[in-house]
Amino acid sequence: MNPENMTFEASMQRLEQIVRTMERGDAPLEESLKLFQEGTELVRSCGKLLEEAELQVKKIMTAPDGSPVEEVFDHD
């Protein structure tokens, strides 16, 4: 499946599978290279999805006059 068409969660799940497979070290070299390439594409796709989400949040967070309101996120 094309990483561009996957959800963030599906991409992360597939990326975790790839990492586990590569960490075991039992995949042949050719398969490992394909997995590495797929993983790289998934990382790029996830990064793009995160950037888009950040832009949407910034768009939502605007002052009444339309100026951007940025607040520090405190996860505590």
C-alpha cells in the first residue's frame, strides 16, 4: 500500500512491524533493503501528516481579529 494513502496510525503500525523485523536480523539483505526503503517512505509520510495537523491546529487557534494565537502546550 502507498504510504500516502495510509492513516497516520496505520503507517506507524507498519513502521513498528518493519523495525521489529529488521531488529531480529533474520531477513535477507534484499528484503532488508526493501523494508528500509518502505520504512523511510513511511517516516516521510508520517512527518508530512504531522506537519499538516500542526497547520490545522494553528489555523483553528486564531484571535478574534484573525491574528494567530500560539500557546505553549503543557502536557502535565
